[in-house]
Amino acid sequence: MEPWTVRVRHRGTELRVAAHADERVALLQERVHVLTQVPPANQKWLAQRAPGGPVPSLTRVVQRHEAEHVSLADAGVRDGSTLTMIGGTDDEVQGLREQESDWAKRHAPRTLHPSLLRGATPRSTATPSARPVFAQLAVHPSASPGDAWHARVLRYLERLASDPAVLHVCRTHGYEVGTLTELLPHEHPHLLGLNENRGQRILLRIRTDAADGTRDYKTTRRVLMHELAHNEIAEHPPEFKILNSQLNAEVDAFERARDAGAHRLVDAPTYEPTDTPRGAYTLSDTSAPPPTDAEERRARILHATETRLAQLDREIHARCGDAEAPTSARGKP
């Protein structure tokens, strides 16, 4: 059996890895570990359904810890496939953990000397809740607290910060944001959103260009997904687009499951489109019944929706970004 060549993209670099169809996925992970110093436990494999690109089944195999038992062929990998892997080395992960530990120590509750607790009566308290995803919401300083715009924008930010689908994505990927605030139309006319210091501050356009209303909520939520993806990947390499699409898909899947009354979002069948659109038949398929009017309408609606979202994502991609905050601002919540 001739060896395969599998392309693996990591941090803007494309690696060529030799493999065989019957090899286990874990062996591919080990070879990538040698080339990138990213151990399998830290590897996250992104999936897209595109010619020559990674396939969703590989992502599921890794997520379910089945890499030792599933072959590359069974995971949908083919000769010439291009896979995208993101993740940090052990040293990088350890550095992040040390930063989190230092932060926790600095913000830990103050411990009082026993002499100060004499005569104190213990009381029952509720179980502390998890740390919020969005530490702070801030309206632009130009709007004073008594201004009608202040209350309107604050409600908009609160809706985003409490959106169950947004919180689901953030907790699934471990995203946290220091400050979620607004970006006025005249400040950066070409931008819809900005991520500073990988989540230290995220700015979103809330008001319309004419400042006579607020922007469409679901559009702004897609901008927020774009900026949250910058918590993990800086700038816009090829793997960023895959991650951004994955976050939007998770939002849609969460809301579909909620609307259907489902209580579980894992280990459930997922929709995977085929190469042939629904309602389309090949000329050689004489046994297939002709599409009904309802099927044609659904196909047209689906095509129009996918076209509109693709155009929206292109606009967001062109008008969003990430940036390093000024040195004086780093370390602030």
C-alpha cells in the first residue's frame, strides 16, 4: 500500500505528513506532535466540508477520545487531505496556567487573622456561581447614565452577554472577555468589531451608521462570534475562517436543539450536507421522482439563505479585527 501525504496547517505553516489509510488517528497526532511540539492532548482539529479539506468525522473522533481505535480512512481522511490543527505546546499551556494562578491569587478573598474573627457567627451562604464570561459591560463614555442612549445600548449589551447560545459557545471553548463595550460609528467607520489583547476588551458596533437606531441583533451576534474566535487565533489565517464558521454553527445548533426541546447537545446526530443539494438529481438517476413545488421552494430558500449568510460573513471578515491594546492598558479588567 502506497503511503499517503496529508497536509496539516498550523499557525500559518503547512506541514506534509506521511501516513497510511489503515493507521490510527493517534499515530497522525504523534507525528504532528514531533513536528509542532503540540502534544495530542492539546491538539484541536477543525473541520470543514470542502474539496481536499478536513471532514467533520475526524473532529468527532478526536473529541470523543477514539483516536487509538479509528483509522484515518474511517475518520474520513484521504490522500492529499488538508487538515487544520490549533493548539499550544506544553510550555505555552503551562504559562497560561501560571498566569491564571497568579490572577486567582491576586483576586482571592482576603484571609483574616483568627483574632479578628472572635465572636463572629458563621452563616450559611449560597454556593458561589461560576465566574462570568463577560466581566464587565460598558456603554461608550459619550453617553451619560441619564441619557436614553445609555440605557438602550446597555440593554443591547446585556442581551448579548446573557444570550444562552453565546454563553454555550464561550463555556464550550473556555472564552472569557474582560470588557464588552460599543464602538461608535464615527470612531472607526470601516470596523464592525475589534478584539483587543485576545479578549481583554471586545468592541462592537451597536448603533447604525446614522446613529438613529441599533443594528440587527443577529448580525451583531455573528460579529461577536468573529471577535471571540480572535481569543484563540490572532489575525486571519486559513484556520481562523474554519473556527469562525464552527462557532456560528454551534450557535445555530444550540438554538435548533433548544427550539426542538432537546436537553443534550453532545453525541447527537448532526447534519452533514452532501455534494448534491436537496431536491437536485443527476441526469442518469431516472428512478428519482421529480422535485415537488414545496421541495423547489425549500431549495430556493436554502440557497438564498446560504448566499446571504456567506455575503454577511465576507463583510464581517473584512470589517473586523484584533489588536494589541496599548502597554499601559494591559492587565486591566
